[in-house]
Amino acid sequence: MVHTPGTPASPTPALANGLVPTSADVARRAGVSRATVSYVLNNTAAVRISEPTRRRVREAAQDLGYVPHAAARSLRAGRSRLVLLPAQPGNGTLYHRLVAELQEELGRLDYTVVQCGAAPARGDRAARAWAELRPAAVIVPASSLEPDGLTVLARTGVRVVLALGPQAVEGTHTLLTDHESVGRLAAEHLYERGRRRIGVVLPREAGLDDYALPRLRGVRAALRDTDAAVTELPLAHEEEDAARLAARWRGLGLDGVFAYSDEYAMLLMRALQDEGVAVPGDTAVVGAGDLMLGRLLRPRLSTVGIDLTSCRALAELVDRAVRDPACPRETHRMLRVGMVPRESS
């Protein structure tokens, strides 16, 4: 009996026995060889296959629920197609955007992006945990890397290490993330608006120091040699903690605050308003990230806009370096920042 892809058909022997469908099942259903299935599902450009045949194979795979086995494919290819991004708990919208765009762009090049880990890890111990998964590449905060860790990764076959950080890292490709410029722009804006007693929110949540401390340094650098004073304000992303901070606000004598991010800025601004502190009359508030919700507040939230540069070039760098680990080390700027003044300042 001839089966037309996309219509119900009797199950293959593997499926009838309750087994996981294989490429052989796809080949039988599509009426092609297993090699053709492999060429189509792996997007092999070097082999010419007609579009009707490609469509038939994809439909057969979809009908059967077939998913290629990544480990087996890596063994056949002689290298992994896995790109590892260790999880960064509590790091907000920007990192999630980076992950989403990388997944899309690397997926076009037939790589699989995986996040792992429930807590920030650093040094040799972290490198060993990443190496156990045998990825082709890892993209990690520069603060997590140590020379011994790089050695561990290289010896276990990880072909590419990309470091996210404020400056180039020796021995790796570097993705520059200049968070000091975020704090600098916020501080310059507040100072230009006449604010001289400026608070800087430092999130209490774990995993954010790599972002928060550079932003604090940027504020201090912008206000150095001026008549402004800077006060650090530890704050958990909780209504109760924001209310406690707002309750002692007048005693702090602050007339401006850079609240680390839009999320923290919105939390603090609501608490200040509940406490009767006028924004921006008594205290100007600036966030970072330019979230849509910030535009819906009253007053609308002033913020430092942060845009990611195209992840397509980054994905191409990963692919290039996986193919040739000895290629020259590259440095790419990942962030573009700009002040977005609104009514809260």
C-alpha cells in the first residue's frame, strides 16, 4: 500500500511496538534512503535533493514524531552541535533576550542552545560541570572563567569559549558588555537635571553583581570630581523591602536615584509614591532597559535604553570557531546604550 505523507497510515513496526521512531522509519514512510533522510533533516547543503523529496521527508518525520538524536549525530559528525549557556538566575530581561536571539540564530546553523545550572558557578568546578556535557562551545560570564578552567574545557574537546565581560579575556573570544556606560549615562542625566544626592540601587538577588557593580562604577566615574554624593541602596525585588526603603527615604536626603533596572525602578517608584514622596519633584527616578511597562507608568519612567547588537554575527563566529578552533580571537561589542528621558526625572 502506498502512503501519502500527511495522511493517517498504519504504524511502522517500530511504532507498533511502542519504540521511539528512527530515521529508518522516516525513510520507509517517505520512500527514500536513510542517507537522504539524514541529508534533509541535517540541512546538508553539499547534496542536491529536490524540494518535493525534502518536503516528503519532513512530512514523514512530522507524522512519526521523529526527532534526530543529537548525541548520535555528533558522533557521526565527529563534533558536538551543542552550545552551552550556563543559567544566570535573576538577571532580567536583557539576558533572556540574548538567549532567545542566540537560539534563533544558532538554530539556523544547526546548533542547539542549552542552558544549564541553577546557580552561578565559577572557576575550575564550573568548567568541569560544563565539560561533562561535551558542548562544542560555551558562552559564559568572564568572571566565571579562570586559566585552569580554560585548560579543562580545551582538554575535554570544547572547541570554543566565548566570554561575556567588560574587557577582552586572554585566550578566548570576548563579547563586550559595557555596563559601566549604563550607570554613567544615568548619573550624567541626573546631574544635568540638578540632582546632587544620588542613590544607586544594588539588587540583593544572587547572580546580579556582574551587572550591578559595573553600573555602580559607571555612576561613580561620572560623578567623580563633582559636587554630587553617591549612596548605595541594597534592595530586594520585593514590595516589602521597597516599602521599608521608602519609609526611611526622607532621612536619606536623596533627590535622585538610579534604580539598576526598569523592574527595580518601577518597584521603588511605586513605594516612594505610596510614602508620599513626589516623583520627580522630591526625587528623580531613572531605570535601565526601556521596558514597555515603564512607558505606561505615571509619571513615565526615564531609562537608559539597552539594545543588543545583532546575534547573527555572534552565531557565525561560533560556527566559524567550531570549524577552526585556531582562528584568530575576536572581540565583539554586544550592547548599545542611550538615555531615554521621560517625566520621572
